[in-house]
Amino acid sequence: MTDTTVRLTVAQAIIRYLDNQFIKIDGEELRVCGGGFGIFGHGNVTCLGEALYNVQDTLPLYRGQNEQSMGFAAAGYSKQWLRQRFMLCTASAGPGTANLLTSAALAHANRLPMLMLCGDTFQTRLPDPVLQQLEHFGDPTFGVNDAFKTVTRYWDRITHPAQIIQSLPNALATMLDPADCGPAFIGLPQDVQGWAYDYPTGFFDKKVQKIRRQRPCEDEIAAARDIIANAKRPVIIAGGGVQYSGAVDELTALAEGLNIPVVETIAGRANMLADHPLNIGPLGVTGSDSANAVAEKADVIVAVGTRLQDFTTGSWTAFAKDAKIVTVNVGRHDAMKHQSTPVVGDAKTSLTDLHGALSGVAYDAAWVDFAKAERAKWDAYVAANVAHGNRPNSYAQAIGVVNDLCDPRDRVVAAAGGLPAEVTANWRTKGLSTVDVEFGFSCMGYEIAGGWGARIAQAQREPDKDTIVFCGDGSYLMMNSDIYSSVLTQKKMILLVLDNGGFAVINKLQNNTGNESFNNLIADTPTVPAPFSVDFEAHAASMGANAETVANPAELGEAFKRAKAADKTSVIVMKVDPYEGWTTEGHTWWEVGTPSVSDSAKVRDAHTDWESSRSKQRKGL
């Protein structure tokens, strides 16, 4: 840094700093911040808005329709870039910023970078109380923005212009740290945003950021090697961290070199192509019979880049109680779970080191032959499950139609409800790192917004490919305005709206636990005297999208071809049966609370049946 200074407002300095941070990806230097999503209000328009206006060519600001959906779009963007780039989100003071809480929680749960630059109350307090301020009588420093401390990896409130010299690099380092990765929040009091300061010019020098690769220690590799080498029936669980580390090749090399079967988590879908002989399928509650059969018999589980969520582990019933677990994870917190033997390190370097340490190790071919035979049976089940003919329309059929017609590099996006399970179980991966099933926070409403963010990122590298979004009617009604955003910004998506008349997957859980249908399907909602169906086609068309309704999967296929050929967002609507056509195989046990006392015999019987599998649950040892 030089001794020269430049006088800038806090807002101008923040944006100038971000504008000069780069990262090298595949030999190309790109800004690590790809731009942002913003809704202006009195808390950010005058100062931060002025600063962003001057960099609109290099840090484009996409106008949001809803703050929560802006955060979802930022998460979808980050996933598409494998956490190597992020977007900023800016909202005004008060409810605009509060709307970002859910999306911050989603980014936190999924370990995704997102920078929030949000308005705050005045530092001087001279005009207090101000519009949208929540007053806490005993603590005038406490406000809505403090709520973000629970859902961010980095949090700060700028009370003096000099603070950003420390705060911004720390926020950036957190967002790019594989072990610490998550959202960062910086509160900007409305007066402080406009205060000027003589910043050192060197603070704004161009910098090429690097993502740290932590090597595991030799002792941990040796301990893991001893366990894996002595296994008779090992299996690798491949999580989302494999893709974020760029370790797909290393994972494949280890599996092929040792002839070990691989199963995938929900976040780890598309770590291997569907036709790879060692890809035994998705694991867990929404998994496959094949992966779950292998996991149940394995004596050593090598979990790579996964936080071992309950849907992966079947609430810790998916594995034999005496199975040993080796966990490879860049985050110590994740590597230590359930008394695992930890390998704390980057997946790419850790798998390379493990592969070298296991040189010469070989396993009985009968084990992998068993796994392949189970996968063949699962493939036959999926083929029958997605086939359509003389039976009710289902999610699986729609998934099968799109799967057959999509390009290998098209990106698939789904989130909470029934579709994550159906996509995880039935999607046959054609291209690596092409599936985004948001189940880290299981957040309804992510689908369309996340798809828009993913498309913005995808268009920068693969503009001739498509982002395909699967969405239920419940999620659509929660958050749909980014159909309009995609049309406005000419970021084409293909959206499948599969209408089952309400929250059908929770109705299924309600029924499976002995309860009567109540308040999930529109038809079973007592406060709705005269149910009717939403015209999703007309609604989507009103936001500028191409839209059509189809009667069956055959018509959906033809509509999908038209959507592929179109030059703007297309929405295809199809009704599906809320009761029939669910994927019934491949499920492990999942712990949910059921009533231990009830007047209903069905509820009591369901409780007894549900609890009957608890004996398989590992207790952390």
C-alpha cells in the first residue's frame, strides 16, 4: 500500500473495494462478486444506491421483487459457481432487511457465500426513533439487524468509516473459506453510509483471491488408512463438498482404484454419472434401495464432503451399529460427527493423500458385484416408476420425461416439498455438477428464485444450456415473482409447475402417521368453503412468460421441446395426483415425533409402527 489517500463515502469505499476483488477460475480472472440483487428504500438508496450506480457495468445490480427471493437467487448463483463467486444483496432498513433472514438461514445451512449490505438505524441517534426502527428500551444498540447474528458466519455493523478496512477483507475471507463458508452481513447505518473518510488508495488495489486448500495431517491419513484398508465391505458417501472442492476426479479415481461402491447424498447428486458402474445411487430417506442396501451391510463408511444430515443417515439407522465411519471434511465440526475417525482437510487433497496411502489395497469383488446387482434392480424400478401410460400423472413421470429430453449440461433445480425426494430418487445424472436439490434448509419458495440466480451464473459460462426448475403448486404460490425477474432480465428458465392441489407431501406424512387429512390439501382445509384451482398458466403468462397447460406426460414432452426452442422463460403446468404415483421404494426410516397417546387407534398403531425401527438407531458411537 502507498501513503496516498482518496476521500470516499463509506458506501463508495465498500463498492470500490468489491469491484477490485478477483478470482481465477479455469485460467480466467473474474470478479469474485458477480454483482448483486437489490431493492432500494430509504435505508440504502441515497448512499449505497449512488455508489452502485457508478459500477453498473462491472457489478450489475439485478432489481429484486422480494428480498427473500433475492437471497435465494444469490444462493442459486453461488451453487452454480461452486462457491467460488458470490452475489451481494442490499435491502433497506426495517422489513426489507428482515425479509432476508430466511434466505440467510438457507445460505448458512448450505454453507453458501452471500454478502448482505443492509440499511441500519442512525449512528448519531439524533432523529430517533426513525421509520421502521424497533426500539428496545434497555438497549438502544439492539435492532432487527442483530437477528442476523444467528444465521450468518460473519456479522458487523459499521459505526465508523475506518472499520471497513478490517471488516470487508474479513467478510470476504469468511465467504471464501471452505471450512467457514457462509453468508456475511454488514449493517450500514444510514448516516454512516454517507460519511466520508480518507482511505489509503492501496486498499483498493486489484487483488486476486485464492480459495484455501487445507491438507489433512499425516496422522489422520494414517488412522483413516488403517480402518479403510482393513475393511471387508467399504462404501463411499459422496456429498456436496466433493463438487465444491473440485474433487470429482479424485473421488472417481479412489473408487475405481480400490473398486469401492459410491453412494450420493442429496447435495452430492451428480458427483457421478448415472451409468458409472460404481455409482450405486442416492442414499437415505429419499434414496434408493440399492444405496441403502449397501450402506446397511457396509462395515466401513467413508463420508466425503457431507454434514451427514438425517435424510442421509436415515436418522442414523441407515448403517450397521458396528460400522466404522471415516469422515473427510474441510470443516472440523462435520468431520467429528458421531465419533467418526476424522480427516480434516480439503476433499481434493485428502482423497489424493488417502488414495496414495491405500496403494495396493484390494477388496473382494463379491462386495462390489453385490452393489452393482442392487443398482441394476433399482434402475429397473426407476424405469418403471417414470414410465407413463394408463395411470395417474405423477412427479416421477414428469421427471422422467424431462430427464430423457434435457441436454447433459442443463441444470436442474428443486427444493422443499415432494419434488426433492422424487428428483433425488428418479433423476438419472447425465452431466456432472448439474443438480441443485436444496434440502440443506428444505426451503419452499427457493425453486424459482434459486433457478433465476443459477441461470444468471449459467449464462456466463454455458449460455446455450438451460436451467430447468421443478416446482409444486404450494411453492409456486409462496414465491413466484422471479418468473417476472427472469423475463425482465432475459435470463430464460424452463419451469415445470406440478399441481397436486396443496401441500401433498405433508398430507402423505400426515396420513402415514395415522392422522386424517387436514389443512394440507386445499380440498381438506375446513376454512375453505368452496375450493377452486389456480390458473397457473394465466398467472405465469401475466408475468411475460410463455405458458401452457398439459394434460399428461406425453403432452408435457412436446411442450418441453417447445420450451427448449424458445428464447424466453417458459412455464409448463400439469396436474398430478396427490395420492398416487409417489416413489414408494428406497426409503430409510426417518425420525419424526408421533403422538404416544391418542384417541385414534390409527394414530396409536402408526406410532407403534414408527417406533419399531428405533432399535436400529446409532447412539453416536
